[in-house]
Amino acid sequence: MGQTSFRGIDLVGVHLDGVVLKHLDLTAVNLQAASLQRANLQRSILASGCLDQANMRECYLYRSHLEMASLQQTHLQRANLSHAYLMGANLQGANLHKAQLIGTDLRDTNLMDCLFQDANLKGALYSEDTQFSPSFNPVLAGMKLWTAETLANSSKQKERGLRERHWGWQCS
């Protein structure tokens, strides 16, 4: 399925293990407690969606857009989130054990109480407003602090343009 939109639908608890859902518009979709193990969501839009307590083990989210999404206590072990856009997302308590987050945009993201054991965070962007647990050191993890200079040097920011911010589903 390419360029298909499922904006705002309620898929609480649905099982989509191993499905291919590339290039979908899933803006503001409620996937709370859903199972998406080994699902391929490459370049999909999950902005403002609710994925709290979802099982996304080994999920492929390469270059996906998850801005302002809620992923609290989501299982993302061995998931590939490389070059994904997670600005402003809430990943509090998420399990990112052995996850790939290479070059991922984590500016203004809540990463409190996340499990990063053996996760690859090389080149992931964070900002001064990104929230980490006190014991986590983003510099030692290979992350890069986003600055005005970073923006000036990034052609990808020009391509993204301005985005409207809204939260979509209100997760309980």
C-alpha cells in the first residue's frame, strides 16, 4: 500500500505482526497496546498518534515521521528507527534495547526512564529541551546536540518545511 491514509482511526489492541505498511499516513491513529512486531512502517507518518504500551519489537520504522507521537512504555527492542523524525515525541519508559536510532531526530523528546542498553544512537540529534534520565549521557552515546549551526547546515530541514503541531489522540 502506498500513499494511503488512515488518519485518526482507532486501532486499540490490534495485531498487525509482520505486515508491510510502508508509506502510509497514520496521523493521529490510536494504536495503544497494539502489536506491530516485525512490521514494516518505513517512511510512514505516525505523527500525533498514540502508541502507548504497543509491542513494536523488531519493527522497521526507517525514515518514519513520529513527531509529537506518544510511545510511553512501548517495546521497541531491536527496532530500526534510523533517520526517523521523533521531534517532541513522548517515549517515557520505552524499551529501546538494541534498537537502531542512527541519525534519528530526538529534539524536544521525552526519553526519561528509557532503556537504551546496547542501542545505537550514533549521530542522533537532541536539543537542550530533550529530557533524559539523570544517569544517561547523550555525548557518550554518540548523540549530537542540535544548534542553530546544525540547522543552517542541514538541507533536510528545508525539505521538511513547517509542520502544524497537534496531539491527536489523548492517551490515558
